[in-house]
Amino acid sequence: MGLRSTDNLGNQGHTMTKTAFREMLQKVDSNGDGKISTKELREALRELGLNYNWFRMWWNAWGAVSHVDLNRNKHVDGDREIERLIDYAQKKWGINITN
């Protein structure tokens, strides 16, 4: 199951599986290092259809990385951080991510 829009959360309302979310992260990992930078996370936001202005896009990506980055390397990497990003995306971006 991929990404689909729903009506319950306005233009931010999307439903996708955890697998689809992880695949989207792999897609935006432009250098293939297995780490998602703030810049790559901004691309993920675009992939999700969250087309904010440049500052809000940067702010959302920076806030997410700051919140989920357990090892403080300024990237999202590892299963624990990705799970935290999934929770963050649901709470802050209005994305419904199912199993």
C-alpha cells in the first residue's frame, strides 16, 4: 500500500504503511549513506505533498531531526530513530502510518 490522500486532515491527510514510509526515506537518501539529513528530510516532506514555503519546510525538517536524533549526529539513522520519526510524522505532520 502506498500513499493516499484522506479527507480527515485537510491537505496534510495521508495514509501510508510503515514499509511505504521507510521506502520513501530510502528514495530521498540521495547519497545512499543510510542516514537522512535535514536536506533529505525536506525532500521527504515534498514527497508527502507537504509543500510549505522554504522556511517552514526547513523548520519542519530541522524540528523532526532534532526530536528523533538519539545519537545527536544530526541525521535520522537506525531503526529506533526511524520509529521515532514515524511517530513524529503522525503527530506533527498529520500522516497516518499503519502497520
